[in-house]
Amino acid sequence: MDDNMLTPVEHLAELRKRLFIIIILLLAGTIVGYYNIDKIIAILLEPVREIDFIYLTPPELFLAYLKISIIVSAIVTSPLIFLQVWLFVRPGLVKKEKIYLVFSLLAGFFLFLLGGFFAYKVIIPITIDFFIKLKIPEIEPRFSFGSYISFINSILLSFGLVFELPILVVLLTKLRLITPETLKKYRKVIILFIFILAAFLSPPDVISQALLAAPMLVLFEISVIISKVIYKRNKD
């Protein structure tokens, strides 16, 4: 049946179906993640092997495990979740829009993982090492496991989102909402916004904010180049 001929009730039924599948996928992924929590924890602790963690309240460790399981579930099942989104919106799209959407979903997923991987391998070890070196004989570092998980989650999520910048610029340029000239004209304003955004997204310390702002500046310059290419093709 043509999507344009679907009634509002049929649209809602299809939406409910897709949402139900997404919830089942997330629940199943969370259960599997919790079942393998020891292996996941070993990966998360890899950058900070020399630290002995503690937990301060009875439910803290369980809640941290649950949070990790949900996040891992969201990441692992995201291709299947994107598939459900695709199946819901596909009938109402023309061929060109379908290509843009598929490209955006695949490239966005890849860049998000790349940003998280970069943060895991480079940013987290540098940040943790900096804070550990601040210790003095009278004050030994004792990190709560729940606090550590919240800390690295914010860093991984921040870098994953920041690495989506080129995709956003490509889409906005393709839709003719921005031009390379616009990006150049407001470069100083955008750079200021990048530092403000880095301060908002990253943990409340200068080191994390600077480490987040630096890749954002690089990605912005890459985005300007990409925008030039896309804009020229649009004109042609």
C-alpha cells in the first residue's frame, strides 16, 4: 500500500509497532550486556588499570552496572534501531531523500563510534593521568566507581556527538541552509560557540574542555572544506 494512502490510525499503528520493536531490542541488549558486565568493565577500566575503585553507597555498583548495560545496549543495537526508523520513514521518501538518509545514518554511526574510540584511547588516559598527578602524600586519590562511569560516559558521549559535525554541515549545505561563505564569515563566532559547547558537554574541568574543543576546531575546518565541495557541486 502506498504510504500516502495510509490513514492516521495506520500511521500510528506502524509507529507503535516500530517503537515496540525498538524497546524489545534495547531490553534484550541490556540483559545481554548485564550478563557480560565483567568483560565490559574490564574494557572500561583498561585506561586506568593502576586505580583501585570504591563504591560509596549500597546500590551504587548495581546502578553503575545497569547504566553501563543500557548504554552498551543502545550502541550495539543502534544499527537495528536505525533499521526500524528507516522502515518507518522509507515509504514517504523519494529516491534522493532515501540516499541522503541512508548516508546520514551510516556515516553518523561510524563517526560517533570514531569519536568514542578516540576519547577512549587518547582523551580518557590523558585526563585521568593529569588528575592522578595532582595527588600529594597527605591526599591519596580514591575514586568512586559510579563517579568514574559518569565521568567517562560524559566524555565518550561528548566526543561521539562532536564527531557528527561534518555530517551536520554536509546536510545543511546540501539543503542550502548554509554556505562556505557563511561559515567563513562567522568563523570567530563559531569558534567562541565551540568553546562554550565544550564547556557545556565535557566534565567541569579545563583539561577536559580543552581536549574536547581542540578536535571540534579541527572538525570545523574540515567541515568548511567539505561544505565548499558540496556547495560547488550544488551550483554545477
